Amino acid sequence: MNKDKIIAELKFKAVRSSGAGGQNVNKVSSKVVLTFDLNNSEALSEEEKELISTKLKSKLTIENVLIINCDEDRSQLKNKEIVIKRFLNLISKSLVVPKKRKPTKIPRSVIEKRLKNKSVMSTIKQNRRKPEH
């Protein structure tokens, strides 16, 4: 994964932030919206694209476009930096291939312990019954 190539493919749009904020929020477009088209990306290989699309399935649109918003700061430049960091973090986490799980055998001692406990409980419950005449 080449970060510089991926960053070059990103598209940014400045939008007015929502919510309270006084007069400044009505004038300044400080919210940054990042869009990344996964299908048309040349920086990622086909295997990487498949891995990202499966891991980030809930965050992608129908056309496999990733959209991330940031309106934490009053500065548009800082919001852009924050959204780029978030994007790179998200992509790098989704490219990690999990280890395959090796099923383990249940140890004999654990099986014996369970059976012993079972028999102990059985005797305890038998002793609770009323004696037969």
C-alpha cells in the first residue's frame, strides 16, 4: 500500500458544519468530507480491494465509495488532516489479514474432571432423596 498514491486519489469537499456555533458556522465551510472510490483506485491491488470491501462493507456505499466526515475543529485545514489520518488508519486496519484459527483438542484431564464433577453432583442429589422403606 503506497500512502502517497492513495492520498492523491482522495477527493475532498468543504461543507458548512451543522449544529450550534453562532455566526461563524453560517459563514465558514469548515467541515471536510473525504470520498475514496475503491473500484477506480490504481494504488491498490485487486486482492487489497477485495479485502477492504469485505472488511468495510458497512461503511461503503453501493458503488464502493468510502465517505468520511470530520467537523471536530473550527479550522478546515485541521479537519482535513484529521480525516486523512482516520482514512489511513481505517485502510491499514482493514488490510491486516487475521491469523487462521487452529482448533485444539480438549485435554484428557479436563474431560476426566468434568466427568468426576458430574458423578459427585449425582451422588449429592441421590443423597437428597427420601429413603426407601
